[in-house]
Amino acid sequence: MIVTRKSPFSGKINEMDLPITPEQVDLWQGGVLIQNAFPHLTPDQREFIKTGITPEEWDSVFGG
């Protein structure tokens, strides 16, 4: 599933192709903790879903 988010750092629209389902998105949006809705995703992938921040942007702002 292609997830599109706007980065709060750059204002850029970013996309990431993630192995998630609409049902999982519904669970998360309904209040399930993100790590429980998407247990198979990496922390970077979950951060992107929540904030739109890519791993590259995170590293450039906060260091590696």
C-alpha cells in the first residue's frame, strides 16, 4: 500500500510503499497502538506513517 505523508520538517510530500492493509490502518486510526496495528514494520516505517518523516530526514535533523 502506498502511504503518502507531508513532512513537518521539509513540507515535502513523501511516499512509501509499505506492506500494510486498509484494515490495519483502520485499527490504528481507531486507537490501536501503532506497534500493535503494524507489528511487522520497522520503527522507521511506523514513524513515517505517524509523522511523514523519512529516515533520511530524521538523520539529517537529529543525526545518525
